[in-house]
Amino acid sequence: MSTVPISDDAAVEPRRRPDFFVVGQPKSGTTALYEMLRQHPQIYMPDLKEPEFFAADLRRRFPPRIGGALPETLEEYLDLFRPAEPGQVLGEASVFYLRSHVAAQQIAEVNPAARIIAILREPSELLRSLHLQLIYDHIETVKDFRTALSLEDQRRQGEAIPRSSHQPQLLLYSENVRYVDQLKRFHAVFPREQVTVLLYDEFLGDNDRALHHIFRFLDVDDAVSVAPSKANPSTFLRSAFAEDLVHRVSVGRGPVERVVKGATKRILSTRTRRTLLDRAYRSLHAAPLPVDPDLMAELRVRFAPEVANLSDYLDRDVASAWGYEL
């Protein structure tokens, strides 16, 4: 296992650092993979999914509505792995590491022997699902998918960005599916044998096969059986007003909301508050609206060159796996 010193003080014991990273993409089964990997007795992954420590260019502008503060220093980050038992393989999952322009280099500086797991999803499906997730997360406010996509150039100039958006970089939708450029950043600092790429459809269709591949990749017992875990479903916002009210209370925005938040903190445990808050958010969301087939067809045409490039880069028929006729 790798260790990294966090102090020049010789009396301080060197700290263990992660052996592997699940780097993305969002809405591509990474939560399900995280939940399954952490069931393996030889693997330790912290309770905090997506610490985002190495994606400095995509860090949040202010705290998220659910969950605690993210680690700001290397010491705080390594504290996440302190509960691991000797001999366990350490890992974490932060979906925006793949999108980040700095994460690959920073991860390599901390552990050049790290192993990297990326999950890629067909671009049009990923962006539709991501759009719904960004609405849920208060990053996007434009509910019409086509309109949201059309705003990308304006948003690149810092315009048409919602005030509530704590990660406005994610509103540049097309940047999420520059797969070849993203993989090249990791291949530039890690040997190819330390990077494995899964396709979302294959992972979804055969969890067992994908898991055995990952277990072998991580050099842990691949005969261990773990319970399957479902991916997070995409939802559609029922009431923007009600959802905003819950959000205001959750972050204590406004004098009344701060009083309510303070009262609940005195009465309820952190875990109970988070559970109730998450249930409140979920009750305000419904199944997504039907997909616009014309828009999805347009997106497949738009991203066909990227998919063809990815197939060539990986020397793998990704295009056929995603139903592209190139």
C-alpha cells in the first residue's frame, strides 16, 4: 500500500493514500459501482462519496444542499481513509475527476501507482440524464433540455448562469462528453495498464462480469460475491417553489430559515436530518418527462465523430456498442 507524508515532522507516521480512483462519468453507474465495491472485504472506500479533492477546477462555489463539507487539505482528505484496516485496498469515487483538467496530474503526484476506473455512457443519454440531475442539484434551472443545451455558448461567457448554481462549469454540457481528451489526460500520467475503461451499458447489463474484471484489475479476490446495487434514477422537479423552500431551510438562507435549521440541529442527529432532507427532496421529484426523439437523434449525429474517435483511441468498437452506424 502507498503512503504519503503529511508533515515534515519525522515523528508523524506517513499516511496511506488511495490505491484506486473511480473517476467518472456522472449518471453512468458510478454510485452503484461504489456501493458494490465497498462490500468487498479487501476494499475500503470512505462513507463520503465524491470528495472531489483533486478536481480543483470544478470545486463547488458554496456548500451543497446535502452532506458535510468537502476536504480542503491533503490531511483532511487522507483522514477519510483512516478507518481502513491494514491490508485493505483504498479507493474513492469522484465522477468529475474525468471531466477535470487538473485531477489526473494531481492524482499522479499523490500516487503514481494508482489505478484508474472510468465508466463512459453514450453521449446523448448521458447529457439528458445529467440535465435532470443538475436541475435536482440546483445547478441548472432551465427545465427544457434543448434550451439548456442552446445556452452553452452564453454560459461559456459567464452569462445565463443561475444564481443557485454551485458548479456552473457543469452547465457546459458538451465538455462532459469529450471522452478522448479526458482519457488522454490520464494516459499522459499513468501507464495504460493502470487505466481501465468500462461502458455503462455493459456494466448495467452484466454487473457480475464487470465486477470480476474490476476485482482482477485491483488485484483483490474476484471470487467474492457482492449484492447488486441500482443506479440513481433521473427525476423531474414537481414544484420549483417548494423545492427552493426546502433548499433554503437546508442551507439556512434567510433569518427564518436559519432559526428552523438551528432548531432541527438541536433536536435531530446529523444522519436523521440528512435522511429526512433527502426524503423531502425526493418527494418533490417525479419520473422524467418523455424524451424528445428528434433532439436525441440530433445529438447522436452531433457526437458521432467523438464516438468514432473514441472507438479508434481505445481500439474497441464503442460505436456499435452504443448503436451508432458510422
